[in-house]
Amino acid sequence: MPYPHVLLSAAASLDGYLDDTGPERLLLSSPADFDRVDEVRASVDAILVGAGTIRADNPRLLVNSPERRAARVAEGRAEYPLKVTVSGSGDLDPAANFWHTGGEKLVYTTDAGAKRAMGLLGDTAGVVPLGTALDWRALLAHLHDVRGVRRLMVEGGGTVHTQLLQQGLADELQLVLAPLFVGDPAAPRLFGPGAYQGGRLRLTDTRRIEDVVLMRYEPTAPGTGPLDTAADRHWLRTACELAALCPPSDTAFSVGAVVVAADGTELARGHSREGGDPVVHAEEAALAKLDPADPRLPGATVYSSLEPCAHRASRPVPCAGLILAAGVRRVVTAWREPDTFVTAADGAGVLGAGGVEVVTVPEYAALAQRPNAHLSH
């Protein structure tokens, strides 16, 4: 299912706290950084906070700049982004600022919480039940498919940030580090305990803003099961973009591939007909750059814009066989191979029979097909 781009935004103390336990909210950002946050809010389609943040901070979550709001309207968008909250119980304070400022509001809750939320809020907000429990994937899919949200800014709190990171659903983390300590174990922390992705996040930007530092990170470690993660989508998009580098052909697909270790390290990449070889395939080109004894291969993921081939005439071993021989146990692809050159191709079936987890992310199929538009599918 397609999801919005999920941007986590937070400010924390040097010792990792979001706030202290005093009666007033601890201001961690600088005035210039508050303006930066306002700019980010103006750029997104929706802003989400947990119900706990509404209770603790009573935020308005507005775009404060009249110029930025005017620019949104001029672009044909609503003056304010959609405001979204999540509450399993539906226990929400109808007097909170969240409901009485800005534009449209939306509550995601459980089936049991929906009745309570509707009774408390009336027509102040839309209420969407997600089933017996909160389901972040269903929530994101609904925002994308039903509400047209393409960029979602998540402003907390720590529980929401933790859940989205642990489930591999955060595309980007914008973290501001403030030059102070809290030191109170009762205060709310930025992230909670639990199982996070392995490896290191990629640092994409740092910026000094008065006396705070903004750091931007992207997750890189592949997922580990049948559900795609934000990092999986990043690497699959890279593979699809590599396909555009292929010399054109009327007798073969243009495909890109990337091999990524479990910790998020890119091991190799390749594309069809790379290096002047008229018959080399993308996965073949990428795997050929690696030592077959590389201990990282069994834990790696291969990202390919097209399902790895199960049959070919130009080489003795198809790409599905090369992947099995390399010991790779997970493949993520955008597009199942059509019958253009091989009837009933089933690379995914060959891989699955060999114990490989094959994940297809169909929302990237159009991007994968673009370099092959001249072929008849």
C-alpha cells in the first residue's frame, strides 16, 4: 500500500528529553528554529500528534506566517494543513486548542474509541475507526488514498515517534538538539525502549540555528520480513532510478538493482547492459562486484526494479539462481515480469521455493516501467 512521506520532527535536550516535569512547557527550540518548523508545516499536507501531546502541551499546530498561508492558498491548497491525532481510547478534551484553531481535523482511533470520540467532539473533527487496535499502516494508507496526503509531518510525542521508527514507517527524522539537560527520570523522553531497526541512520544534513543544532537522518537498514519499510522504499526507488541508465534495447528490459547489507550499507549496484555488456542483467552486474564469500550476503537484501528472471538464453544461470547461490534471503521488487520475452516468468516463485522472502511494492511499478515504455507489455 502506498503511504505518505513520513517526517518525524522533534526537539530534545542533550540528555534526550522532550520536556521536564514543570507546569510550563520547556522551550527547547530557538526563535529561528520555531520559524523553520513553521516553514516545514507550511510545506506538508498534514500534521500529526498523539493524543498525549494534546493533553500535555495543548498545541495549536498552526502555520503562523501569513505569507506562507497565502502561498498555500495560491497553490490551490488549504490555508492550513490537515491536523491529525491518534487515540486508542477516544478520550479527547473537546476544549483543547487543537480543535479550535487552524483548518480541518481528523482523529484515528479504535472501533471502541470511535463512539466516545464522536460523542465528545461532535462535528468538530472527522473520526476514523481502524479496527480493534490502532494500525499505523492502515492509518497511513487511509491518509494517502482517502485524504490525498503525500507529506505527513509528525510532531510527537515520544510514543508516536517510537512506534513509527520501530515499525520502519518513518522516512525522515528532523531532530533539533538543545544545549541543556533535564536529568529527571520522570520527564518524557524522545524515544522509548524496544526493538528498532539495525544499523546506523544516514545523516543527510546538519545546520546550526542560533544555539541549537538541526540534524536530518534517513533510515537505511532493510526490513526483515514480508512488509516493506521506509528504508526498503528508499532503496527500491534507487534501483528504479538506476534502470534509467541502461542503454536502450528492443529485446531486453532495462532494470536496476542494489544489494544492501542488513546494517544499511550499500554493497553493490548494477543495471542492465552495464559496462558495454549487451546481455548482462542488473542483479548479475551487482552481484559480480562482490566476493561470493562476503559474510554480509546472507543477511543482505537485493532491490530490483523488475522481478529477477527465472529463465534466460544469454547466460547459463538466471538472476534468481544467482541470488540463491549468493545466499541472499530477501528480495524487494517493484514489478512482476510481464510475458514480453518469457511466457509465465516466475522468478519470485523460484526464489520463494529456495527460501527467499520476496516483497513486491507495486506503487513503484510505474517508475520501474518508465525506461521500458518502448516495449510492448
